Amino acid sequence: MNQLDATDLALLLELIADPRAQIGELSDRLGVARNTAQSRIRRLLKSGVLRDGGREVDLAVVGYDVVAFVTIEVSHRELDGVIAALRKQPQVLEVHEISGRGDVWCRLAARDVQHLQSALRTVLRIRGVIRTETSLALHEHIPYRVEPLLHGMAKRKSTPG
């Protein structure tokens, strides 16, 4: 379902900005009827655009099939500028300063390999970027999660001793 209209996109952006928003709040913010907001959410859930309780967007379903993990070597004097430039790139999903090989790790999303190549060229043009190493994600086996960690914490808290 990569045929999202302006209302769908506005609804997704509202859900990301405020995951606890109720249907009435969403309909007021978007200027649509409550039934419209509700039916749109149902359609987005049914189509798989929304997953994990209706607040996380499945990028592959909306046409961003390519996910890449990019390790970036950076001139350390330029680190803050590199991070600021990465923040402005819409395809950059997350950025971490890392230890080990490379200095910065980021996750990129792209529609196809040509779109990814364009994004990588943009990253390479950022002042302070020395080189990049890119790995493509072939399949997501375990999506980002925190539930098992929290279950472990709850188990330790409830165990006497």
C-alpha cells in the first residue's frame, strides 16, 4: 500500500508525534470526521502500514523496501556537523556514535537501490565524512523490541531475595 494520500500521511505523522492520541483528538487535529479517522486507522492496520499496536509504520509496505546500515568514518573535529547534516536527511532513520571500526552508525531507508545510492552520495558529500561502509538488510527477523528486556526486569523485581 504505497498509495497513501495526504490524510493518511497526516494521520501517521500525528500518531508518531503522539502515540497516545485518541480517535477524537486525531479527528480534531486533522479536521476530519471521527469515523473517517477511525476507518483510516483500520485500513492502515489491515494493510500492514501500521504494526505493533498501531503506532509503528512498516516502511516496506509504504514503498521503502531497502534498509541499509552505514558505518561512517568521520574527521573528529567535524563530528557535530556530520550529525547535524545527517539529521536533515529524511532517509536517515537513526544515528549512533559508536566505538570500534568507524565513528558513526546510521540506518537508512530507500525505495530502491538507486534511491539508496543517491542517499549514500549525499552522505559522502557531508563535510567531515571520510568514508562509509554499507551493509544491506536482507530480512528483518526480529524487529526493534524492548518487551523481553522489560519482562526480565519485572521477573527480577518479583523474585524474592
